[in-house]
Amino acid sequence: MDRKAASEPEQHLVVVRLDQERYGFAIEHVHEIIRMQEVTRIPRAPAFVEGVINLRGQVIPVLDLRRRFGLPAEERDGSTRIVVVEMHGNRVGVVVDAVLEVLRVSESSVVPPEDLLGSSQVAFLRGIAKHGDGLILLLDLQRVLEVAEQQALREFQPALAGGDGAPR
């Protein structure tokens, strides 16, 4: 039985906290995790964009997942982090309350969200993982933003890079 468990497919996750819940990002989409830093607000940026940061010479948009998911604002502290992820072919920072751990979960412990919750309300989830006595909501980073928001982000990013034909 140990052999079967050892050969079962697994997902490698970066687990973060938002509000009181645990969320997991597939590790292959995570570039790095950095401490919270000053975010420069951009006038007329899409509502879901908190602002931008300069990360070693690259200007990266920063999204606040609390705001995106309709969670109440919370005072940021020493645990607050920016997770730099690949989203729609671009590097984007997402603000989380804390990064908890990196772990592996077996595929058999993951339940499709629509089996529990219905369809459209959980489009941004790719599953719910049972881990220990708790649950981890597995985010689909490519679906965290709605189609119109994805387009707004694509139009916003060339403007950050100094423009390359993006509509203004």
C-alpha cells in the first residue's frame, strides 16, 4: 500500500492565507515570494489592480486578492506577502495575508469544486484539497480574473512597459 501511495500523482502547492482560509497556487505558476513593499498606485488603472512595483527593474502590476474575492480589508502586517505568479502570460504580483507552506497533495485528495458548490460562482477554483483536518482551495490563476478583466490587464501592461502600440 505504501508503494501505491508513493506512486500516486501529486500536486505541488504554495499555500497562502487570505482571511481565515487557505488557498493553494500550483507551484509551477509561482516565480517568487517577496515581502510586502510600497505599491505605486496608477491613476485610471483597472479596479482590481492595486498598483505596480519595481522588481529588479521590471514593473509588475499588483492585484489584491482580498479585494478581488470581496473579502473585507485587513491591516497589513509583517506576514503580508506578494506572490509573483504567471497569469495570462505575464508576471503579476498578488497580495496575500501570509504564505504558510509549500506542500504536496495527492490527486485523490482533490475534489472538483462544482461537485460541492455549483459552477459559475467558483470558476476561479480548480479544486478543493483535503489536507489533514482542513481544506485548501486550489486557485486556477488563469481564471481568477474575468474575461473583461484579463483584457484590461493585457492593455494595462504594455502601458507600464512604456507602450508598444497599446491603446491609450
